Amino acid sequence: MKTIPSNPTSSPSQGKGLFRGWLVVAGAFAVTFVGFGCAYTFSAFLESLQKDFGASRGSVSLVFSLAGFLYFGLGVLSGPLADRWGSRRLTVAGMVLVGLGLAVAGQAQSLTQIYLAYGLGVGLGVGASYVPVLGAVQRWFVRRRGFASGLAVSGIGVGTLVMPPLASLLIETLGWRHAYLALGGLAVVVGVGMALLIENDPRDRGLGPDGDPPQPLAASAKPEGFTVRDAVRSRRFAGLYAACLISSFGLFVPFVHLVPYALDHGVPNASAVLLLGAIGVGSTAGRFFLGGLADRMGRAQTMLLMSTGMALSLLVWAASSSFPGLAVFAFFYGAFYGGFVALLPALVMDYFGGRNIGAIIGVLYTSVAFGTLIGPAAAGFAFDISRSYMLPILSSVGANLVAAGIMWAMSRMDASAKLAPAASTRGTVGNDPTVARRS
């Protein structure tokens, strides 16, 4: 009988020391902390960019929308490339791009140059790294996938907590141009350094998911799962895509417009920036606790809760004009948003398997890209016309309720599939009878 050759540097370490997968999670945490933390400082820069370039709120908001479109939309390319070349290379390149984009934005002499530097640098940089690190984490875990995924992307929440106040302090002490330069240096040093921890697959180290011994022939066998073509033709993918697209029209509106909204209502600048930190605190809590909860409750049902929770918390924003009410909104919105972001990659893995996880997540995130391109900028232009954010907020409420309805329908479909005879789902991944698996 053939055996898998042992490697003294990569033998299974079940019960002996730290499982290597948690180092991959740490690297993913740092990359999302730096990438999204830098991206979500944009609200702190919005007023300075408006003043220096004499621009409207909508035109400045378009900077973030373009970057968001790129860093979600690029996943359709970075995911397959990570499946083929490995996640580490793309992640290192992405962190370098984020640093360069921020540094060049600090030298811009026009808003158009900000579009190019920030939009291309941060947008392409986060896009090159985000989906690859998510895909890598999914492969290292099975039993604790929801928790591990939530812990990895909790870097986004912690980055949202730490980076906007840091950016505000840098702007006050150095000016917005040097603040961008400082953030760019941080992105390169921390982001690139921690990206070196990312590894694509536990089998490369002779390990199985969760630190278990590898299955026989696992080192040479391909992971099970859908082809990209079969995944995108399934009803489950169509439902996820529709829910993400509709929800994302309002998903990032608070990240761009909550601080200006607070300033418009007389909240001091230092307190207004802390509202983004409150989103970060809530987001971190949501990623930690809701990811683990979903492992027990079921991820599809928990995703329904996330969209409903975001809709209800947005109503709190619509009714608030003082710091306490806005802080309550920010925390709870952050918690449900964080749970949403943490659960989505794990749900994709549940439904479609690990064979092409990076590519499938990348295709799915194009839905978020289109929503992000339109939502924050449209909210800014709506404010320019009406001098009010009420229409964008209520539109975001409606979008999340529609997304919740789609997730409810999907959870019903999952329940029906579980009750169906085993023969009707034989040969599928995740019991999706709409598409047979091609391994």
C-alpha cells in the first residue's frame, strides 16, 4: 500500500502546538485590517477633499464608490488566480498597491488624480488580496469554518475601529496629504509582512483541515466541489447573487456618509469620527460571535437575520440626529454587517465546495461591486439635491428587507432539499438538486 511521504517540517501536528491554519487566519486578519481599515478612513478625508478641490459631496463620494467597485469586482480575477498561483503572491502585491495608491493620493493636485490614485491603488490592491485570503482560510477549516472565517475578516471591523480615528488624528497634526502618506507606509510594512503567513492549502504541509491527519491520497486528489460554470448556473448562486446585489446598494452608505451626516447635525468632529469606530466595534463583535453561532444554527438562516438586522438598525439612523442615537445605530449596524461579511464565504463553501472556492467567491462579489459603485455616490448626489439623507437611508432599509426575503426563500429551499429523498440529491454538493457536481 502506498503511503504519503512524510516531511519532518510539515507533519500533522494534531494536539501538538498551534495548528498552522490559525497563522493563516492571523495573516488574513492583518491583511483585512490594513486594506479595509485604510479604505474606510475615506469618510475622515471627505470634508478636506471637498474644501481643497471645491467639489460636491456626490463627486467626492464617487472616489470611494470607484475603489469599492474595483476591490469587490476584481475578485472575479484574483479568485481564479489564487486558485492557480496561490494566495500569498496576490496578497503581497495587493498590499503594495494599497500603500502606493495612498501615497500617490497624498500628492494629487486634482480630484481626478484622487480618482486614479486612490481608486486604482486602494481598489486594485484590496481587490487583489481580499478574495484570495478568504478562499485560503476556507480550505484550512471544516468544523470551525464559520468561526475561523469570522475571525479572519474581523480585521475589517478592528480596522474600522482603529484606522478612522488614527486618520483623523493624522489629518489634524500633519494635514490630509501627509496623512495619506503615513497610511500608505503602514499598509506596506504591516500588510506585506503579515501577508507572508498566507498559505493556500493544508495539504501542502501534509495536514488536513482543522489539523486532522490528511485523508488517504489527499495530497494528490483535487478538492471536491462545483466547477465555476455549474456553480453560477445553480439556483442557490442566483439567490445569493441577487441578495448581495440588492443589499449592497446601501451596504456602504454609512461608511461614507455617517460622519458628514453627524457633522451636519452639530456633532463635533472628534465624536463624529468615533461613530465609524462604533461600527468597527459592532462589526468585530458580529464577526466573532455570529460566525460561531451560525456554525450551530445554520448559515443560511443566520444570513436572513443579518439582512433584517441591518434594515432595522438603519431605521434607527433615520430617527437619530444626536451622538447617542447615532452611536446605537453604528454599533448594531456594524454587528449585523460584520456577521453578513463573515458568513458569506463560509456559506459559499458549504454550497459549492472547495475546488474553485476563490473563483466562485470572486464571481459572487461582482454583485457587491456593482452595488458599491452606485450606492455611496448616489447617496451623495441625493444629498446635494435635497440637502437630506432620508431618501438614501430609507432606500437602504428597503434593499435589505428585499435581500432578507430572498434569503428566507433560500432557507426554505434548503429545508425542502433536506427532506427530499436521498436519491434526488445524490451526486451533488450541499444537496443542491439544480446542478450535479463535476469533480
